[in-house]
Amino acid sequence: MKEINLDRISQYFEAPKGKVTLGIDGFVDEVWQVISVRTSPTEYVLYEKMQDFAKSVYDVGAGGYGNEVIRKRRSHGGFTAHTGEAVDNLGIDLTLVGMFGKDSIDPVYQIFSDTCNVFSVGNTGVCPIFEFADGKLLLPYSEEIANLTWTQLTGALSPDELRAAFQGADIVGFGYWSLLDHFDDMVAKLCESVLTPGTRMFFDFADIRKRDKQALLDTLQLLAGLNSKFPMTLSLNEHEAGILFSYMGREFDWKNPEAADQDIEYVRQQTGLDALIVHTPYFAVAASASEGTAVVLQRHCKNPVLTTGAGDNFNGGYVAASAQQGALTLAERLLVANATSGHYLRNGYSPDPAELRHEMEQFSL
């Protein structure tokens, strides 16, 4: 692809410019695996497929269901942390604003304090995650995050801290619209009273099935109204895209990049946003008001080491590649995003610039 130059991408990350602020959730992930059969006190067989586990629950019918689990890890989670880790590993100047602990920052977030500016505005949520080879079951407890308000945010941060966190950022990214009841109000007030016009905004709404169609359309209308001053980008996975596209009278085929390329510009125009991105296990596609559309095929990972956070790593790669506006093409930014999530799936951690280059070299461009 003529619009992709690996040397240009590598040079970009040798001395990256631009500042990124991400917020405003904060989870501690408790990750578990489910045992199918225990063969001895030290040996067991795990459920590899999520549908096999689901069938075991379904087959019980009414009554109770019990099974044994083993803890895989305890780690930071959510949009802010997972996306932030990918951005940070690629060397971008990063600020995190989120719910990392009220009286003290939870130990799982301490790793960010060495390389990032970190502002905590409340207690973390907790997300039990049951991982399988082909997917994951997430059951977050998010009451405090769901009830976060602008008043709480400005009460936790002084005016100087608020300015330090958000002013001067080239990109401000927010996640988990589906969990934040006061999302619209916080975005509106942030744009009205804190951000400098021209600041770009990036959103991952997460599972939009959790809220009704009208709530989504109302939020898109709000963002579209702010788009001329604060260019807006929305990132979706294939399931979220299927819902949004259906609202706009289109279908999203997550195995058909050509069809997605044809429809995404229409859907972007209907949203009124500056850019729309969809990432799938097979390709990523984007539409931009100023750059048109682009599709980059993904290196599909059949046997991932880690799946939780893969979508956030895609977002982190894209945001990192976008920090210096105009430095990389739309297709190059999608390639960086695909390679970041691909490396994460294969290795279980976010890549540094050298690892990113190695991953990109495996793509057929």
C-alpha cells in the first residue's frame, strides 16, 4: 500500500511528539479460568471454549450451579489503564485521569506513576473476568464509576490539577460511555470550561447494548454539536459496529472489509463525527472527514496468549500514532493499531517501538 511507509512509522516513534490524556474509568481486573475436570490434586483440564462452559451452566437448568476456578492474575483494567499502557509503551507523553483509589492509589496502578502523570478521582471498580481460549466473560462491579459526576471530578481535582490534566493535550480519550451515567454532562462541561478548541477527542463507548438506541443517538448528537471545535473520533469493535450500522440502515459484515469500506463513510456522516473506526479480528477500517477511508487487514491470531485488553491496545496504538496530527496517514495509523493489538494477543503485553516494528513487518501490505 503506497500510503503505508514502515520507515516513516518507525521514525515517528523514535522521537514521538504530542500529548495524550485518557480517562476516566478505573478497574481492578480479577482474572479467572474455569476448571472443567480435575484429574488430581495438582492436575486439571480447563474449559477452553466459552460455549462449552455456557452449555454446562445451561444444562443444569433451574437450581444451583457450582464449579471450581483458578486465579490467573490481578491487574489494572478498563479503558484508561489498558489503552494507557499501550500509549505509554510507545513513548507518548501521557496523563491518566481515573478512579485508581480514593485514599491511596491501588498497587496495580503504581506502575504508571513512574512514567505518566496520574490523577485519581475515586475508588476503583472491580471486574471479575473468566477467560477462555476463544473469549471472555466480564462481570464488572461499577457502581462508583457509573455514578461519577462532574461535581465529583472537580471536587477531587483542584483547578490547577484539572488544567494540568487536560489543557495542552493534543488528544483526550474517554472510555466506557455504556457504564458512565453522566458521560454526556462530563464531556459537555469539559469542552465548555477546560479544553482548548482544537483538542481532538477519542471515544470507546464499550458495549453499547447496555443502553438503548435513543441514549446512543442523544450522545452522538451532543458530540456532533461539539465536533467543529473538538474533532471527535469514535472507535468500535465488530459487535458495536453491527449495532450502530443497523441504526443507520446499514449492515456490518465483520469478515468483509470491502463492504465495510463502502459503508463506513456513510455511517460516519450520519453520526456527524470527524472520524469513525471499526476494528475486527480480521481487519480495521476507518473513515475520516479529511482523509477519506482506509482498510488494513489484521494478522488474525488463532491462539491468543491474552484477550482481555486487546481492543484497548488497538485504541492505544491508534491514539499513539495520532498524537502528532498529520504525521502518519490514516492507513498507517490503522496498521500501528492492528500491530499493537496483534502483538498484545500473541505475547500478553503491549509492544515498545522495536517490537511494534517487528510486528508490522509480518503484515502483507
